[in-house]
Amino acid sequence: MGNSPLLQPGPGHTSAGNVSTRHVATRFDLLTVDVWDTLLRRRCHPDSVKLHVCRVLMLTHADALPASTQDPHVLLRLRQQAEHELGEQCRRRGLDDEYGHRDVYLRWLELVQFDKLEDQPQTAELLRLLETAELAQERLVSYADPSIASTLAAYPARKVLFLSDFYFPAAAIQDLLSCHGLDAQVRDGLVSCEVGVNKRSGRLFSHLHDRLSVAPARHLHIGDNMLGDVRAARGVGITSVHYQPDAEHARRERLEAGFQDRQNFLRDAADHMRCAPATNAAVDAEMHAYGCRCSPLFVGFVLDVMERTTAARAERVRFFTREGEFFLEIYRRLATQDVLGVPVPGADLLHVSRLATFAASLPAFSADELMRIWNQYSVQSVGALLGSLGLAPADFADAASRLGLELAAPIRYPWQDARVLAFLNDNTVRGTVESHLRQRRDELLAYLGQAGLPRPGERLHITDIGWRGTIQDNLAHTLPAVQMHGYYLGLSRFLNRQPLNASKTAYGPNLNETDADGALLDFVAPIEMLCNSAGGSVLQYRPHDDRVEVVRQIDGEENAVFHACAQHFQRGVLDSIPFWADFLRTHAYTASDLRPLALARWREIIDHPPVFLARAYFRLKHNETFGVGEFEDKREMLSTVDLLLAFVSATRRDVVNRFLSRMGWIPGMLARPDISRAFRSVLRVYLWARRARQRRGPAKTGMPVRRSG
């Protein structure tokens, strides 16, 4: 107990930490015990329980809420307003400022302008839902005070009751006490909302005395609140015990401070998080720990998908290979642990890729249609174009040669090249390619049908890592009658006109809406590497009599980095989920609440990578078959001389800039342990000089537009 004079025993008042032998020896006729922070405690601030109920309302009935109230914190303020109004109404009737939970819910729904209140059966069902959600949350976050049972044993009394200022009735308190094994000590009691008077005014004590015909001098009350449990009790002649164990009280104060500064409380929890340690000798401890640290980014993203699809009343959400395999596992684990406290959509994996869906989405082999790929790859060879359509370039060697084209030669702005246009218009070429496009379309539709798509009237909800959502675009073009919404970690500016039946949102930066945090998309390849899977990239679909086979390309060198790095990182993220599921549910944090910390972790990965991450990345072979037509080997390296020559030669600068673009991660290169101090120093100067040139005006580097996602 603290040293404040307010907490010291006074007349008719003793402390649970300094029990008077006179009171212990006395057998009272009535012993009453406060409930919250005496019999029961919470692992969170009390308003976190209400905040959880606000989220439940938002997730289950978003369509009936005005846009201005679709925020749990806004809903909480309106609930508090409802409580205040009802309390004042009760006070004007000559009672205390008390109210029952269902009256609060009803007035709250009026304040939030819930648009279905006139439907009485639906409103009654909603009131039951809110009640069930709140009581379930109270059971989840509450626990028996560790020392209350032994404290009560020290005070014999003929009758023991709980006495609480609370808005749920006594039956709900009895259920909670039973849930936590306290019903043997206290079986029955009285709650302020049922009689309209409370302990703070002293009138609840007097009401109980009249009801039970007990003299105040024969009544002992134990509780934590100095006003209601001590001063008010003493004011009506009751012997009071101020119950405030040091450790539990300190914990309560930390929770109160954390609720007032929720972002700091969240950051502190993340910094001190202890997820299951990597005890398996085969797990890289450094990468596992780093996955735990970076988990807010991926948990926040998947939680955002879960919240949005739940609010949209989606039946299912489909995750795209390859990164979606990791996200799907996070989703399933969060769902299993009931992180939202409401049913969430089911989840499946769709085996798709740009390569497997692009050709199927093209109605014709024409320059207009091919602009969807050329807007992303403004320098491309005919061979790379054919490869991106799933065709063998060698099959078109004669036609290309006849038109003066080299299959492997990069062409700037192919749509302006007369030879390329002649190639597209060649009857033999067009006939062969368009027959292939129709076949690819039929194969994709067969696979989607096997996956249960499209279902009549279903809005398709998909999830992928980003960065422009072109796989979703391909599906939207293939299924023009199906509305589909995509959820992405980040979105770069769209280069193509968006299909009318497609919409997209991002958890992180979305450069189609704002430039805020856009620097996070400067280097996305490390994030792709960390979220990758070992299953390879989908090449095509092969229908058989009764099934469709998904053909995937698996590269051993690419997977070597997954097994050495990404799988251990992902294991760390997944091992953090029990912590996050409990923390987010207990304290009612939403994906939006988690977003600032999530983006901070993203910045750490990109701008301040640990050496072991940079080392892993620059061992990578990255699949760029679509668009480029080959795997990119991140193990390539320039020399210090190459960098120095770039200061004086435009040609050399073009070589260096192309190299840096292919590597995809400049801060990671600076963190590489295998490069010399001289190279690192020259590269920093080169980058500074390049930024200075860019500020003076755009340089023509000749680099193709890259990375569609």
C-alpha cells in the first residue's frame, strides 16, 4: 500500500494490508465486497471492454452506421455520452446517476444514428448481440484477485454479499464470479443499476440495510474505491476495509496510463514482446527474433483484411500465391484465436500469378491490349513479351527474323516500333497467339471453377502483397461480371486504366490517394523476399478429365534463400501471433491502431536492415520471368572503378543506374558485410550526386519502368 494519508486507516476504516485484530475477531452480521478491483480484476482498462463492443458493432453492422461513426473511438465517445445522459435522467428523478446496459445500448444506437432502429425484432437481436459480446469480453479479460480469498477468510460474517456500482445486473456478476471460481466465497449480491442508487452516495448501503434489517454497526464492507467503498461506507456507520494490494494496484495504474496513451502502450508492449523462442536447432535464432520484431507489420495488414472483409460481410477471402501463402497462415491463426470476437470470413488460397493470368485476360493480340504490359515495361524484347504470354519465343523466330526483329533485343517503346507492330499484325503470328490466348482463358476459367469461382452474386475479395494489383486486373478482365475488391500491403500508382469491376485498398501507402509514406515503396523486393514461399510461381493450368492441375515453376537457387532466411523470419512472425491475438483482443486495438507501429517496422526493414538480412537478400535469384523474361541474380556486383567512371561518363552512369534498379535495394547494399569501405563510400557520394541531378531535372537513364505486382 502507498504512503498517501488517504490510504491510511481512519475511524471505522482499516486496510487490508494492515488488518485490525479487533475487526478480525469481530463476527459481523453482514460482509459486503466490492466486485471490480476487489473480487475481480481486469487485464485491461475498463473502457477497453467498451471499446471492444464498439468494434463489434462496427464489424457486424457497418452498413447501418454513418461513415462518420465507423470508428471504435468515435463510438466509445458516443456511448459515454449515452451513459451520461441516462445518469442525469435518473438523477432528475431523485435517484443516483445509474443506468442499465440495455438502456445504454438503445440510447447509444440513437446517438450513432443507427438506421434500423425502427425494425424492433432486429433491434432486439442487436441488443442481445452487444450484451453477449460485452459479457464474453468481461469473461476473457477478468480474473480473480490473487489474495481476495484469503482476505475474506479473515473476516467472518453471517452473510456475505457482493455490492457493486455497475450497469450489468447481479446475475451477470454471479456468472463472472462462477467463471473464476469465486462463487464459493460470494454467491449473491446487489448491483446499483437494479435499484437506481449507488455506493458513492451511500444510498446503496442504506438500501441494503433496510432490505436485510441489518444495523450499520454490524456491517463490514471491503473495497478498493476511496470514495464509494471507504468514505461513503464510513459515512453511514459501516466498518470499511480499504483493499488495495500493492502489486495489483500498480498494474491497474499502468493499464490506466496505457489507455490514456495507447500508442506508447502498444510500442512498449511490442518492444517487450516475448514470443515462443526458437528452440529447434534448425531455426535461425537471429531471423526468428527479427520476425517477431517485425510482426506488427504483417499482423496489422492481415488484421486489416480480416476487419474489412468482416464488415463487408464477405463469405470468403482469397489469398494470392506466392506471398499470400504466408498471409493466409497469419489469417487462419488469428481467426483460430478469435482475435475480433466475432465470426470472420473463411479463407482460401488461389494459385495465380501474372504469368498465369495475363494471357487469359487478353481479348486480342494487339498493341492497344498489350499496353497493359508495356506501361509497366517500357523497354522489352519480343522474346520477353512472348514469354510473358506463356509462349515459347523460339517458335516465332522465323516470323521475327522475317520482320527484322531479334527475339532477345530490348526495344524501347515497342508500341512505337514499326517492326513490332508488323509482327503483331502478321496473320500467322496473330492467329497462333490468339488461339493460345483463348486456350489460356479456358484453362484459367476451368481452374477458377474448380476453386468455386465465380459464385452467383458473390463479390470477390482478394488479398495480395501489392504493388499495383495487376493479377486482380487480369482476373477482372477475365470475369467482367464479377465485382472484386483487393486488399494490399501497399499500392504504387496505377499505370493502366482500372477495370470498372475492380477496386483496391492498401494497409500501407497508397500512392493513388496520397504521397504519404510513399518512400516505403521505393524498395519492395526485400519485403517480397521475406513474404515469399517455397512453392514456386504458377506457370499455367492443365485441365484433366476431373480436375485442373496447377503447374508451378520451382527454382532451387531461389528457394535456397527462402530456406536460409525467409522461413525462419516467417516462423518468428507466426510464433508472435498468440501474443498479438491476446493483446489486440484484450485491449481492443484495431488494425488502424496498429498501423503507425507497422509502418515504423517497415521503415526499419527498408532503411536500417540488419547485416544478416542484407546478406540473405544479396544471395537471391528473383523470378522476373514475367515482363523481363528471366531470373534476376542479386549476387551480381559492380566494382569501385565502375562507380568512379559513372561520375564522368553518361554511358557508365546508365550502367550503374540499371544495376541499382536490378538490385532493388540500395540501403541493403550499403549494409552488405562483403563490400569494401571504399565501395560503400563512393556509392554514397554517387547517390548524393544522383539526387542532386534529379533535383535539377529528370535524367534520361533509359531504365524501363519496373515492378507491377
